[in-house]
Amino acid sequence: MKSWKAWKAKHSNELTLLLILLGVFVLMSVLSPSKFLSPGNIQTMAFQMPEFGLMALGMMAAILTGGINLSITSVGALSGIVSAFVLSSPWAKTNPVLATLLAVVVCVAIAALTGLLNGFVIAYVGVAAMLTTLGTMTLFDGISLNLTKGGSIAGFPSLFIQIGNGSVGGIPIPILIYTVAVVAAYYILERSAWGIQVYMTGCNRIATSFSGINTKRTLLLVYVFSSVMAGLGGLIIISRYNSAKVDYGSSYMMNSVAAVVLGGTSINGGHGTVAGTVIAVAIIQMVSSGLNILGVNRYIVDIVIGVILIAVLAIRSLAGIYDRAKLLRKHTAS
Amino acid sequence: MKKVLALILSAALCLSMAACDGGSTPTTVGSQPAADSGKTDSADESKSGTKTIAVMPKLVGIPYFTQTGEGAQQAGKDLGVNVIYTGPTKADAAEQVKMIEDLITRKVDAICVAPNDAAAVIPVLQKAKAAGILILDWDTPVNDEVVDASVHQIDDKEFGEHLVDQLVKAMGTDSGDFAYVTGGLSAPNLNAWYDAGMAYAKTKYPNLHLVTDKIPTDEKQQVAYTKTLDLIKAYPDLKGIVALSTPAPLGCAQAVREKGLQGKISVVGSAVEADSQEFLEDGSLDSASLWDCASLGYLTVSIAKTMLDGQKLTNGMELKGKDGTIKLQLKSDGKTIIMGPPADYVKK
Amino acid sequence: MDGAFLELDHISKTFPGVKALSDVHFDILPGEVHALVGENGAGKSTLIKIMSGVYQPDKGGVIRVNGKETNISGTIDAIRQGIAVIYQDFSLFGNLTAAENIGINGAIDKNRLVVNWKKMYQEAKKALEIVGADIDPSVTLGNLSVAKQQMVAIASAIAQDAKMIIMDEPTSSLSKTEIDKLFEIIGTLKKKNIAVMFVSHKLDEVFRVSDRITVFRDGRYISTAKSGEVNTDQLISMMVGRKVLDKNYANLEKKNGVALEVNRLTKEGNFKDISFRLFKGEVLGITGLVGAGRSEMAQAIFGINRADSGEILVDGEKVRINSPTDAMNAGIAYIPENRQTQGLIQDQTVESNIALPLLKHYTNRIGLVKRGNQRAFAEKWIDRLDVRPKNPELLAMQLSGGNQQKVVLAKWIAADARILIVDEPTNGVDIGAKAEIHRIIREIAAAGTSVILISSELPEILSVSDRILVMRRGRIAGEFVNKDVTQEMIMDKALVSNR
Amino acid sequence: MKKLLRKKEFSIFLIIVFISIVITVASPTFLRPDNLIDVLKGNVVLGIMALGMLPVLISGGIDLSVTGTIALSAVLCGKLMVTYGSNIWMVFLLAILIGAGIGFLDGIIIAKLRIPPIVTTLGMQSVFVGIVLLYTNGDWITNLPPWFKQFGTFTVGVLPNGSGGTLGIPVQIVFLIAAGLITWFVLKYTLIGRGIYAIGGSRSSALRVGYNIDRIQVFIYMYCGVMAGIAGVLHTSIVQQVDPNTFTGMELNVIVAVVIGGASTVGGSGTVFGTFLGVILMAVLENGMVLARIPTFWQKIVMGIIIVIATSFDVINHKREQNKLVRVDIEE
């Protein structure tokens, strides 16, 4: 019982989010049982969430260090486009298996490269993350545009299409990939030595480097991680849409920031959990498809998400102020 | 403390839901059945006797697609079917796919889509078909066996060439510098018009000289306006501009008007009549070519209805059109419908 | 005392756990320079904070301004009553011009809507002239030398027509000539009948400027004397007290090999020609005034800021140290002076703080942290250093200063470095914890670790170290074997330019 | 001279000069007054919003909600004119009220609820953009009253245009200059303006000196909002119709412009002059891309590279200065 209390205290934020998620789910189900609860819809959401979720995980890593990665969707698009060239090449027709594998490798590689660029400028040159990624966002978009000449690249091997559209035992492949990525992200960020360094750097970069940790390297890798997540997202996107194009998923950029912050990650870095982000992503996903199914005006979705974001943070910070006051009273008492 | 948070949020949600009642009507312009189908969970649209036809534009909220929407809704009333006219808020293929997926969940009877990106929608359309939904495309072809019928306001090739002819007519000569200003570099149909136009110009008007690659204006009149100003200066000998996408011609015309170059530079393009009137008046816009958008929307619904009623499409069959009955122009493939030649709007 | 501008009586201040001041007295006359001296932790800064309204004294204390009893409710109130403080960090705006730093308080005080730059510049100019500083009011403060910034701070105090200016360690980072200049300024302030409270370690300076000197020790008032009537040695003995120091240093000259050797280490503008040897299992005390370049030197050895020239040998091997990581690999650990921002990650748990430098020790092959081991490890060290409360899940910031310091120690002792550099380990730590920390240092030395103890607290140095180096203005000014060396001898080296 | 060189603005000034030279070589028309006027007019909206963003960044905050503000202002003012005819004063009054209102919300939430600015304004942005599109359904607002169109094309004064004739200064540019002067005055001469710098420089010291930080913050965001509101009207006056979708993504351009102009994202520094330079740099790039006949598909790439380089350049300079600091004066 006591341990449960402790656990509860430790994860109160995630629990609150779960409660909200539940609330949304119930609300939607009540408003439209036959549609929202239909297996079809559940599956649809399972298909839609991963690409967004991956972007959000990438964004989270950057925000954990007190930075931000505005180039995230551009990275997704760029790496997607490059691997699309591999997939649409005549050679791919003849041997789809190799092509698909190569595409994945290329996608991740390109993403990693973009991450290295971001990371280098941010960690070693020392430019503010926001500025750097604003610049590289334009740069990457430019490259994508240049490569595609604005058109879309299509005609992938059907094997590759499966990545985004297939399912095994009724479970969509994207959600499987996403699950793997989430677990990986959890272990990398919250359980690995490097991950802990990320959190520490986010909390207090000086003290961390005084502890003999190479914070520059840590930071560099954070942006590589961020980009790779975006790359995977891009991969799923091009597979789902059976084509690659510059502006695919552009709408995810600010949404992913919202998801991360909603998930309890501090915008100043150092605190936040993968679980929180994942739940927040689910909330946003549910709100938006839910409202869609209800035939509600598209624009309402943005409004609702904005309101939820501010409301959650407002109450969080009020709670924080309240707790701090309590702590103070305790101190002065002693 | 945290409990409160959860409560307040659910409250916030309910509120926004309430807001929807008022809000939802716009996107589903006037089509009551669709509008309230959300709140009072009238089960599946199909169960409620009348058929439900979903018409999805590339995006909602630009004049062109508002007019097509009105046409579609009109048809809905006349033909006694529910028409859901809804689409993404920006021309993003990803958004569009999601919304189609949600339409499948809503178990509509037919989906007529104007795809932002043909390839992108094919997988989801296949899903829809698997769910027994009738698939049409309109405005922009999907070019895939998944569609049961494809409604073309006009053949892209013809239209691209038509615009070039219009330009030559406006310039009064078939030689000189000209430029293309386009809505976006990644809009398939605009690119199709451009490519067709260029190929045509090369062969038919060899003396027409394109000064620079097509200039993107991200579907914004203001950008088209400034870019045109730049164009005019960068290429002093510029004689004509072909402006693709509905905002672009207006922006170009505005620039020409401001510089008082009506006589010197001719602007033709694809624009909605209503908006282009004022520019046509003072000659800053020489001609705007476009099909009757409302008819397009109407025709699409009307064809969908016919097919849902189980009739087979045949060339020349009688069909209810926006302005009385029309003869169906069906191509040999048995599924490609051409609405007819574009209308050219010029100074009245 | 009659005619005193400010007078404090029976002032006490208690914090959770610590009694910082107990029943102290202080008064200052208009146009008088009154020095307050005492070792670290004597309660000087607490008194300043009370005078400047940052703290409120405990009940029973009396504050009189111009003979009228009053209380100083806050920093703004202090300024209104004519008391200005020049903190060591000056609390100025580096991004604004000198003129604005001087003039803005006035504008705010009068709650003007529009700033009159012409007037502000005039006031600033006037104030700077009074100070006698040749500073262009339009220059951005950040681009000025520390000394000039200090002058700006003084000028701003004058601009707010302060009747009394408190200077906290004003000379700590000034050059010889700059100090002379400062004293001139203090002279002019006297003429303007402004009282100056001069808080400093540096006795030779104290004697130079002050009319009266008050000595505090361990939060108590010791005595006040006219500066003519006491000499350095008396003063030092008052500060130090007649307490017998338990010199529990292990033994002299234990020559079981050199652990660390530093040769002619030099960094422009930080330190010059630092050469010394550190023996195995020895505690080498390095003392000197704040700003003598001790921390800079230590940080160079730890690779935080690279030295320009010179060499470092560990166990006779020459090592290249360009980053803390290099230093750790060479077996060197550094416990920084500023616990709050450099030593600890305040909003992380004690456990993760302790474990941070050693992460790789409890990570498995694929780089995951073995939580069990980490927890066990953390608990072991919490136990061994008796960190209270014994809860590895507490956030570092929830601990008292002493326990925080223990956590920092644990973190590095655990990393069992062969060479441990400890920078001001007992800064702002209560007596009990202090003793413990000393014990811990001796223990690890006994266990064979070589320790460099940097401290400006002589009793600490004397009670813990085997040998003592004294630094002054970026150089090593003297070396003692901790046998019959006295605080007086050390002070002498640290303070007085070769006499 | 040395002082000038040390100024942040100077490096970007050099970049502008350099780029201008390149462009002019490619196309002499660039330096023609009428072109410069056009460039300026085309960026009035960006400029005014940047002037609003400047104080926010100086204080160490950020405002992403400007997109929502300008959209709402443009739309409501448009509706006002179309439905009630109204007059120019009412229009601007409405725009200012809208901006002030949204800004006030931002400021209160940031100051009182202590939600980080970036999060607050991000949320506000999606709310207000949503509201705008919900209200208009994204439809354009056209056939504005003639008096407004005249206002839009109104010009003052006469300049020689390169080719013999003369041209006037568009009213929008007059507004930009006015906004510049006002912002400059507010930042330089008002106590609140100085407070903005103080907060950005050192929050704790600002408190110690006695600034009312909450009040100042609310003011900052209201000011930013008002500027965005006015920008909305001016945008409409240039384009002569309202397209609610046209503003998406604008906030990032605004921020880039201000930061390129020397304002630091951590606060404390930034000047009106620098912001002008920042806006001009962005404008010149946009305009020059076509004039210099850079292939369409390379323009974005060039843009991105220039932004990254420009920012790095500045940071590196700053670092070099920091290393020169002397800590201890060594006894010789």
C-alpha cells in the first residue's frame, strides 16, 4: 500500500494525463458509440498516431535539454524523400526486399546527418537551438524542394507500402513500429547512462560538465536522436501515403511541441517522461479524430487542443506554486 | 489538486463540444443531415434511408472550393441525398488521408475526392473500396483503377494549352518574354497545366520565351503581388504572365495595375469570376479562364447519385446538371467524364 | 553611541539549524569608515543582509537610524533610509549603460513615466565625478573592468544620496592600483560625510582605511577598537580567538611518492608559474584571499578552463588535461566552490547526483543503468557519509547545506579518485557538519587518497592539512609544513605584499 | 569606429551590404528607388510585427500568438468594413483593441500563472487561429469599401524614381516608420521600456531595483499584440482583400527577423535599428532571389544557409570577447 502511494506520488503527472485520456475516450464514446468505438476507428487511430508520436518523441529529446527542434518535420520529409528515390528506382522493382531494407537504412542515415548538423551548430558553435533549427528547417525544406522539384515521388514496392498500411494479426504495422520506438526511447532516455546525462544536462549543464560528463557530445547526440525519430516518422508517412512530398506532415511541428509540453516535459529542460509524451500524443489524437468523426468543424480541433494545453499547464503551475508554499511553511515551522 | 485538473479539462472539452453545435455548420455548408449526424448519433449515415455522399476538396476555405461546395450542396438538395462537404484546412495530403479514413468510419456511401496528391490517397481509397464505398475523384484525377469514376472539369492538357492561347491573344503577338507564376511548386494540377503549356508553347509559339522558372507564391495573393513586382523589374522586357491557381492572377494583376503597365504586360490565368471582375475592369487582368466551379460540384454529386442508384454510365446519357439536364461526355475508358470547355471571363 | 547614523543593538538571527548571529552590536557615525572583520561564518554577511533589509532580525533586536528606532522592511526601504549596499556581484545590469545603472533607481523611486536621459547623464556624470572615476557614462557596463563596475555601483549609491555605503569584500578582485583608487574614493566619501562600512579579510587594507574596527567571531560580537589602538597581531588573535586548534594532521613529510606534480602552470589573467608537488595520502591546504586565483588554478588542473602553459604530472606521468573527462581518467576529481550551481544538480535526486560521475560503473553491456546497483551504491555512501535524511530519492535542494556538501563529497569520494581537490568545502555549513567534513577528508587521506584542500578559513586549513601553500594575486606566496606554523604567519603571507 | 565595429548590428549591416552588392551586380534595378520602395512596402507587415516582437524578446520571452492576432484583426476589421462601411478610425481602433486584448491574455497568463511564454503563446495561437478560421470558414473577404482601397494606395511626398518620373511613399511605409519611432521611444525613454531591458538583463536585479515585473510583462505582450493588430489592417490595405489562411507560419519569420537583427533569445539585448536591419535583410533576400535570378528551387536553400551562418557568426564573436576577460590581476 505504501509503495503504491510512493509510486502514485512519483507518477502523479502521468496518472492525471491518463485520467484525461480516459475522460476524452468516454466523452467521445458517449457522443458517438457506433462510430468512435467501432473497431474500424480504433484501428484508424492506430494507423494515424505513430507518425505523430515519433515526431513528438524526437521533439521531447530536444526539449529535455532545454532546447527545441523546429526542423523536425522538415527532417522527416527530407529523409523520407531521399529514401523514396531509392524505392522508386527501377532497381527496386526487381528486388523489393533489398530496396525496402536499403530505404530504411538510407532514411535513418540521412536523418542522422541532419541531426549532426543541428547538434554541431547548437552544442559546439553554441547557437540557440530555436534559431539553429529555424534556419535548418528552411534549409532542409529547400533541399527537399530541390530534390523533388515540388512534385511527389511515388511508385514504391508493395512490400514497402506494407510498412505503413499493413497489419499483422489485426495490429497495424505502424503501431508496432511505434511501440518498439517508444520502448526504445524509454530505455535510451530514462534508463541508459547517456539518457541520464541528457536529463542532467537539461537540469544544469555546468554542474553536469563539472561531473566529468562531456555535455557537448551529449547534446550533439540528442539532436541526432531527435532527427532519427523524425526520420522514422517520415518513413511511415511516405509508406502510408505511398509517395514522398515536401509538405507531408508539416502540420505536426507545433503539435509535437504541444504534445511534449502537455505530456509534462518542462520547456526549460531536465524533466519529463516518455510515458507522459505518449499519453499526451494519444489524447491529441483522440480529440482530433473524435471531433472529426462527429463531423465537427476541423477548426474546433485546434481550439480544443490549445485550450487543453493552457488549462493543463495553468493547473500544473498553480499546483507547483501551492506545493512550494506548503514546503516553505514546513521549513519556517521547523 | 491533480483531480481538479482532470475535472476542469473534461469540462473544457464539453464546452468546446457545445461550441461545435454552432461551429460545425460552416464546413458542411447547409447540409443538415451531415451537420447534426455527429451530435445526435444517428448511427450510420447510410441507415437513415437517403444515401450519403461525401465530397472532399483539396482544402476548405478558398473561394474556388467554396463554390464547388455550394454546387455540391445544391445537387444534394435537388437529388435528395445527404452531401457531406468537408476537407482539410490546408492542402496537406496527410490531413486529407486522415479525414478520408474518418469518412470510412462514418460509413458514407460514396467518397468523391479532389486529391492533394494522387498517389497519397490511393491506399486509403483502396481501404474505402474494401469497405464497399463508391469512389470518385474530381478536380484532380487519381489515375488508378481504385476509382469508379473520374470527373474532369476539363482535360489538364487542354487547359494548359488554352491558357497559353489566351496569353498570345492578350499580348496580340506570339513572340516575346513571358513568365509563369504558380500557386505552389508542389500542386500536381498546376504543374500539369504548366508542363502542358510549356510543351505546347515550344511547338506552337517558338518565339515565346520563358524568362525564368515558374515562380511559387504559396497560394497567397500578397506573395504573388510582390513576386510579380520583382519579376517586372528583373525582366524589363516582360510582355506576359500566365498565373496559375486562383489567388495568383489577382496578385499579378494588382502589381500590374499599381505600376500602370496594363498596356505593356498581359496577365491571364485561372481565377474565379467574382474576384477577378475588378481587375478585368481596368485591364490589369486580361482574361480569367475557369470552368463553372458550381457545376463541377453539382455534376460530381449527380454522377455519384446515378451510380449509387446502380445505373451504368454511358456516353451521352441524360443527367441532371446544375442548369437543367446535360449530356454526359464519357471517354472510351468508361469512367472518365469531361465536363466541358472552360469559360473565359473577360472585360464585360 | 551618540550621533551615530546607524546603530544596531542585540541583533540575533537564527535559521533552521543554525544561529547565524547572536546578540551582536554595531554602530557607525556619519563620515566614518568602520571596518567589520572576521573569518568566514563569523556572521558578517548576515549582518549586511539585515542592514540592507534582505533579512529581518529575530525579535528583541533594535535598529536605529539617526537615533530614531526603525525597521528596515526591504531592500527598497533600506535605500530610502539612506543605506546602500555594494554586493560582491554589484547586482547591476551588464547590458545597460553606466549612466542608466546609476540613474535608474532615482527614476523608479520617483515613478517617472518618461526617462530624462539628459538629466540621467548629468546625475551620472556628477556621481562619477564625486567618485572621481573617469568613466564614460554612455559605455555599456558589461564592457567595463570589475573595478570600474564597482565604481559605478558606488556612484549609483551616491546618486541615491545614500548616507551610508556598505562595501562587502570590495577589494577581493581589484588590482593594487585599483585598490589605491578605491581608497581615494572612500576618502572623498568621508569628506562628503558619508559613512562607509568596510567588510574585509584583508587586514592591511582595514588598517589603511578604517577609523574603527569591529571584530565578529562565530556570530558573536567580540569588540570594537580605534584602528590606531590595535595592531595586526592583536586583531588576528581577536578574529581567531584563543581557541586551541587540534592540529590532527597525520604526520610531516610522508614521502611515499608524489601523486601530483604541477610545473610552472600559467593562465593569462588567472595565475602564473604555479609549481608544487602533492604526496600520496597527503592533505595539502591551499589558502589565500578570495580572488587570489586558487579556484582558477584548481579548475585548470581539472580541465575546466585550460592553462596556457605549464605541465601536470600524475604519478610521474605527464598528462594532457583538456576536459573534466580527461582529468577523471587521470584520477583527478574536483569539488567546486559553488555547491549550488556547480557542485550539485539541485532538482535531481540525491541518488542520481551521487551516481552521476560513475554512471558507467553500473551500466550493463548495452549501456543501461543497473538501478539496483546504483541504489545500493548511493545508499552505501549516504550511509558512510551519514547524509541526513537517509533518503536517496530526496531532491538535492531539499537537503541542508551541510548535507548537500556531504552529497557532493560522496559523489567524488565514491568515484575513488586518487587526487581529490576540495574547494571551500565548508562554505555556509554549520559547525557540526563542518567537523564531520574535516573528519571525512582526513579519513580518505588516511586511506591513501591525496587531497588538495582550498579554503580561506585558516582554522580549517590548519586543523586538516599536512602542508600549506599560500597564494597571493595569482602566484604561490609561501609554503609551510603544518607543524609550528601559526595563523598569524599564514595571514601575513596571504595579506601583506612582501614586507 | 572601434565601438561601431563591436556593435552587434554592424555584422548584419555588413551582410546586407554584401548581399546588396551581389544582387545589384546581377540586376542594377535593385537599387532603383521604386524597387526599394516596393521591397519596403512588401515587408511593412513583417516589419511592424517585428517591432512588436522586439520588446518581447528583449525581456527574454517569445510570442507565437501574433499569427492569431493579425489574422483575427484582419478578419474582424474586414467584416466591420464590409458589413457596416464604418471608417478608417473605427477600423484601427478595433484592430488595436483586438491586439491589446489578446496580448493582455498572454501577459496575464505568463505573469500570474507563470506558464513559460513559448507554451502560453503557442496555445493562444492555436486557439485564435482556430477561432478565426471557424468564424470565416477560411473564406476570403472581398469587395472592401472604396475609401479603404484608396487609403491602401495613398502615398505621401515625392521621390525621384530612377527613370525620370517621381513616386510617392506608400502610406504603409509611413506607418512602419511611425511604429519604428514609437517603439524606439518606448524602449529608450519610458521607464517601462527601460524595465524591459532590465528584466532581460537580470531579473533578480530588476526586482531589487524595484521594477514591477508583472506589470511590465503584461505591457510587453499587449504592445506586441497591438502591433500585430495594426499590421493586420495594413496587410489588408495592401492586398485589398482578406485571406484568413495567409498568415500561417508568419510568427517564425518575424522571430527570425528580430533575432537576426541582434536581439538575443535569452533577452537583454536588441534595438529598433537592429530589428530594421533584420527585416531588411530578410526582405532583400526575398526580393533579391528573383532579381539575382537565383533558380526557384535553390532559393530556400540559400535562405537557410544564410540564416545559420549569420547567427553562428554572431555567437562566435561573442565567445571571443568573453575569453578576453581577466579574472585575477597577477602580481609581477
